[in-house]
Amino acid sequence: MAINRVLNSESMNAAEEDFNVSLRPQSLAECIGQGNVREKLSIAIAAAKHREEPLEHILFYGPPGLGKTTLANVVANEMNANIRCSSGPALVKQGDVMGMLTNLNTGDILFIDEIHRLSTPVEEFIYPAMEDFKVDFTVDSGMHAKTINFPLKRFTLIGATTRAGLISAPMRGRFGMLYHLDFYTPDELTEIISRSAALLNLKSEKGTLELIASRSRGTPRVANRLLKRVGDYAQVKGTGVLTERIVEDALKMEQIDHFGLDNLDRAFLRALVNTYDGGPAGIEAIAATLGEERDTLEDVVEPYLLQKGFVRRTKRGREITPAACEHLGLKIKHKQQPDSQSELFDDGK
């Protein structure tokens, strides 16, 4: 169910990734939103250029779809450096990293997405590369094993993760700059999709892009995906121009309400009310009720519901809020507190 969600902030496939790449800004000046992060990056880049040396290692963390990969590519462009990209799950053994590290020139950037998913041997292999720009690579095994020390050119490692808490303390401590990316405001998303619409030659009436932005869950990737879906709908069902009626009909077809919630979000909230009397309920129990993976609910569904104030986390589990009940028109059954004394000594009368 979650894999094909329109509001899924993860990239769906290679075709969509190519589409997103075509819309990405190329410089910090073109970037919209994340003002504090952009300002800090701008100062760090200017200082590194002045000293004529590579940047410190950088870690971007935050929910998916907020621009971590985009910022890594922007940093490479601003530093006039080459960038090599990989991901944590793809780097299984030391040899996978060795080939990338030895091919980096001075000032080049190595970008590792989902860096929290690096295996322990690979992570420990990277430590001396990050600190001392050298690695000890073991050749052969057993009696014939020997370790060769490879010096590396000074490079910048940029890591990205959606689960910062899963990164080990030694790895986190080796990054000189750590930046958290927040959800975007509707105004920032309107600017982003306005730029995207211009690149896609999409014409729109006043106020229509704001409608799309308000339902994009604070995430540029979702905003661009909705823009494409609405644009396709306008071509087939209209004249190709985005009108308020076209946008409303297209979003209604995708079952996205005016708060940016879809079927999975609403199912999550209804399960809390109908099955668990509003909570608290454990995330494993909710996942089993919905037939979804726990990671899907924690990484994709919950962050936005928490941000909107529709769900709260407690020590005992998740609870629904009055705002969510009002939005969905639900009522929480009042839990009856059993009178233990009367039950124990009931004489049956």
C-alpha cells in the first residue's frame, strides 16, 4: 500500500529520480528554503575557498524528500569539485569503498546516502580515511595476508540519513558540520513548484500552485510529484492550464484531503480510534492492524502527523489528538474504569 503512495516522500523509481534531477537547483542562490542551513554552508564554502582547501565532512539529516542529495550536489558545484555518489546498503565490503576512495582527487566529494546503513566493517574502514586521509587495506588472507597502507588525497565526505539516531557516535564525531533539514513552509513550497512549473512550461492560474503546496506535506519531492500528476490531469481532462477546478479534481482523484492526508494517514488515525480507543497503542500493534511495515509508519507516516499535531508520542505508545478527531469526524469511546471491588465480590444480584 505504501510503496505506490503519491505522498510517499521516498523516490519511487529511476524515472522519477531523473525527473527530480532535471528540476534540481545548481547553486545555493537557486535553492529555496532551509535558510539557516544555506547561510552556514555559504560561509563554510567561502572560507574553504579562501584557504584553498577542501570542506570539512558534512552530515545532512532529516526526513526523506527534503533535499539532502540536492544540497550535496549544490555543494559540489559551489566548490567546483567532482562528486561520486553511493549509498550505505551498496557498500557491503571494504573493497567497494576502496575503489571509490582511491579514485578521488583533492577536493572531490564522496556522497553516501543512507549512511546509517553502512556495515560495521565498512564504517570502521572509513574512519582513518576521514581523519587521516589514509586507509589500511588487507590483501589475501590467512598466512599470506598483508596490510598495505594507502595514502588518500584530501576529500570531503558528505553523508545523508533519515535516521540520525542510528549513526554510531564514532561516525557522528568525525563529521565537522551537521545540518538538520526541516519541513518546508507552504510559501517556500509554492516558490519551489513555481520554479518547477516554469521549467516544465506548465501554465497556471493564480492561487492554483498554493493549493498544491498546501497539500505537499512540507516536502519538495512530494510537491513536484503532485505538480506532475496535476499537470498530466490538466492535459487529459482540461486545456493543459492548471485551474482551481482541475487541481481540486486531480487531488480528489488521488484521495488527498486539504490537510495533505491520504488513505494510509487516515487509516492510521482511524485504527487508533476504532481499534485502540484513541490510544495509547504501540507502533508494532498499529503496523500489524494496518498490515504495514513498522519502518513505513515511523519514517513516512508519523513525522507529518506529529508535525500537524494529529498524533502524539507517549511512553506508553501513540495517541490521537482532538484535532485529528475533529478533522476526520471521529469520536473516541470513553474507556470505562472497571470497579475491581464490585467485580470481585459480585453476588450475582
